[in-house]
Amino acid sequence: MPGQKRLQQLNYYCLYTLLYGLSLLPFPLLYGLSDLVCFLLYRVFRYRKAVIFKNLKNAFPDKDDAAIEELTRRFYHHLCDLFLETFKTLSISKKSMLRHCKMDPKTLTLFQDLAANQQSVILILGHYGNWEWAGNTFSLLCPQPLSVIYHPLSSPAFDRLMYHIRTRFGSGLIRMNDTFKTMVRQKGTLTATAFIADQTPQPDKAHWMTFLNQDTPVFTGAEVIARKLNYPTVYAAVKRERRGYYTIYAERLVEAPATSADGEITELHTQRLEKDIIAHPEFWLWSHKRWKHARPNPA
């Protein structure tokens, strides 16, 4: 409807103007604002605090409530930083982007070697560190054109804004439902396709395994496509060095997925993510209901 479309456009431009202005703040002021937002979310509104506390408690049963509360507080700080860092992408320069999110030299060499051999790659990561900035840095430094698999957001205005943010430095986006047909169409062209593989799939279509001390369903899409196209799989983590500064690290998982066992790639990347989370729990996304499904009974 024309009226509805105009309203959506107005909502987008209002949102864009507000957040672009916010993105112009220098980093010290941006993190001061983050501290204020953190206080409100953690102390006043208690945003999803019950979910966060429960997830952490189940993942780390050996920690007492005081330790879990401290992890919860640190997670809120990271979450608020992450939101504002993401919006900073609207105006940040390339030079500043690469200063705040760099790539480990061995990791850059890995992707350069894959490109030199004309090998397209499947990149698997989790909601850990600043995954939004990782796509920017990859597109600025690596020879492979990057596409990221994504779910459209329910808000048209916010979805359009995030599309702009995520593609500003050259990354592409592929809707999840279009993933395989798009990658088949691109076969023969050098590409890197990133899967953020720690979301919650439907329980009857998932690979079930133990993750963070819990029975967990894991998406198999990255593995299924890697085995069909025989693209090397690489695990990546975006590790925070200090506030506002991150480094991307990556390692090969499976060189020839077509010969891998069923579930092998899924278990490998999930285990690597688990290792990173255990090392620094506060940098993973604990606010989503990751364990809302029970394992289906076998037929």
C-alpha cells in the first residue's frame, strides 16, 4: 500500500538520521553513553536478565550465584558496547575501522592462500566478540568477495538500516532461504560465505550435541552446503583485545568436506566456539533463548 510504504520510508529516514548522528560521537563519548545504557538495562529495566542468568548458570554449573551475577554484569557491558559499535559503522572511516578491528597476520595469509588457489571458502563463526565489525574488516582486507547469510528483521526500517550497515564496506548479504541456490549460481567464482551458526534451529532438523554442558540443537546448513560444494571450511573468532579493539583469528576446519563424516564439521565448529566462550564467557550472546527446545524422542 502506498501509504504504508511512505510510512516505512519515513521511519527509516528518522532512524537513520538519529543513529547516524549517534555514530558521529567520538569513541570516549560513545562508551560513556554505553555505560549509561548498560546501567539502565542491567539495573533498571533488567533486560532479559532472567534468561541471561539462567543460560549462564546452566552453562557453568560449578560457578556460584555471585560469579554468575558478575558474568551477567560483564555481559551487559559488552552487549551495550556491541550495539553502539555496530551503529558506529554508519560513519567510521576505513582507516579507523581497521584500527579498531584488525586481522591476525596468519589469518590474513590463510585467506590470501585460499584465494591464490582459487578456492572459495565457507566461513563459520558465532555471536562472539564483534561479529558485525568482522565482516567490515574481512571485506576491506581479503581478496574474496564476502557474503553473509542473514535473517531479515521484522521491522522494515531497522532491517533496511542493518542492511546498509552490513554492506557499507563491500560485504554482501544472502537471505537464509536463498543460500544454496545463490551459492550454486556463484560456483566457479571466488567467494567467501559466512555462516553465523550458533542460532537455534528447529529441533527435528538439527544436529544434537552437548554444548556448554547442555543438550543442544545445532544448525547443519553450513556443513550440508560445504559437503555438497566441497568448499574448505574455516572457523573464525573475533576476540576483544580491549574495549573497542578486536582481532579476527581463523583456522581451517576441514579441507575437503565432501569426504567428511556426517556431523563432523558441525561438531568441530561448535566445539571451537565452545572453547572460545569458556575462555571469555562475557563476549557471547547470552540474551537469546538458545536452549528452548528439548531433543525429540527417537521414532
